[in-house]
Amino acid sequence: MSQVVTDKEIEKISPVVLVLLDGWGIASPGVGNMFSRSRWPHLYNYLQQYPAAALASLPSSHNARSASYWQIGSGQEVGTIPGLGGVASQPGLTEILAETGLRQAYIGESETFPLMVEYLANHCLHNLVNYLLVSTPVNNDYNKNVLSSSHEIIRQAIHYWWHHQLDFMAVSLSAWTLVGRYGDEASVIKAIAAMDRLLPKLINPLLQIGVTIILTSAYGALENYFDSLANKINYSLSSNSVPLVIVGRPWRGQRLGETEVITTDLSTLAVAGSLRSIAPTILTILGIERPNYMVEPLLPAAVI
């Protein structure tokens, strides 16, 4: 395998936890945008207090979940996705971190676990990489249990982090897309608020020990959930941009360019990168120089 990390030393800022809130996309307020019809004060506070931006998602012709997870984990173009007509010619995030000796874990429920292993981590098998599966409840009623396995994912993620002194963890929270697929409109609105109340149970303990948390999404869905013209639910994923916010002590009060969140209308966020920006951003925070086939990291100018 070719060497991808140079001898240049860059200072590690902190360990990193990547939280994927799948289904969190950006659209103008309206009847079809479930985020404009729900309350999410904790997410809003994170977006106000920490660097935030919009990331370009994949065009509709490539808007598969596997492609989105691949771009996040590999930092590479869609055309290199193994199994989808391409060949991975360069190591992705998981492989680079393992080569550098950093400890990692990937956790998600049954619905997205294959995406985490096969595409985000590119099947990386290494003694420094661990995969944690939390089972999706069998025959779950998504109009009642709107958060699926999210409570258990967060409980296990915090427990595993404390006991294994990790450098990086990826947490996939797929409840929003699950309730969007199997629940009704009222349940989707309820799920957004419920996830917002749950997130501090993951974020607050990590903040206390100096971890940087990257909150983002692999794709949108709930911002484009109801088609008012056709008067029907839109079950497909969207190609809208997705939010990204970098939460942590070193980042409080900083900005990504001129972007600033002043209302819950996230369509005002400037698009500052794409899903490919996530991997090099994580590498930089962990003190690892990005390989030249990855784009620039998406961080405040003072850090890059």
C-alpha cells in the first residue's frame, strides 16, 4: 500500500466523534419541510455557537445511501466506489487512521450497519478498528417508538468510548429516515424533537472530556418529506445540501467563513464543501496530514 501520510507534523487538536443524523437535509421553510414544523432547540444552539456550514450532497442520479457513506469515509469521488462500477485506488479515512496507530469504533443499528462497515470504513479489518452493531427492534411501531435504537446506540457509544480510550468514533443515528419510511407525518415531527432532546446525552459527556463532535448527515430526506402539490409523502432521499457543525471547546464562537446561523432557516447557510470534505477535516483535527487526493479540510481559517 502506498504511503499516504507525509512526515510533516501537525498538532492534534482533539479526538473526534462523527455523528451522522441521516435524513437531516436543508430546504426552505414550508409545509413539506418537517424541520420547519418541529422544534429542535439543542441542534439550533449548536449551529449558533459553533462553526457551521452546508455541504453539497450527491446529485439525484447518484443519490444512493451507499454512495453518500462512501464519499464521507473515503474523501474520494463517487466513481471510485467498489461494487458500483469503480475501484478504490486510495486508502480512506479508516485505513489511514489505522496505519497511523489510532483506535477507532463504528456503531449503528441494523438498518445502516452494512453502510458503516462496507462503505464508510471500506471493510477495513484491523486490530485498532471495532464495529458495534445495535439491533433494530423487530416489528417496531415507528408511530410509537420514533427513535428506534437511538437510546441504546448512544448508551453503548459513551460506554465504549470511556472504556477503550478511542481516538475516533463514527455514530450512525438512522431513526429519522426509518420513521420517515415506516411512520406517519405526525411521527416524523415527533421524532425530530425527540432526537434533539436525546443528542445532549451523547454530546455533553464527550464535550466534558475534550472531544470534538462533528454533526452532519449522509443525505437529506425529512426536509423534503411532504409534496404539497401532489398531496403525498415523498419517500425518496433528497439531493439537497446537508448541515455540518463542529462542536467542541476549541471551536466555540468560531465561524466557517462568513456563515452564521441566525434563524432556524438553514437554507441561508453557505455551501462551503461537500461530503468529501468530512474525511480531511477529521484527519486535520486528529493531527494527520491529509493525502493529496482529498480536498481541503473544512475548518476555521485560523486552524487550517
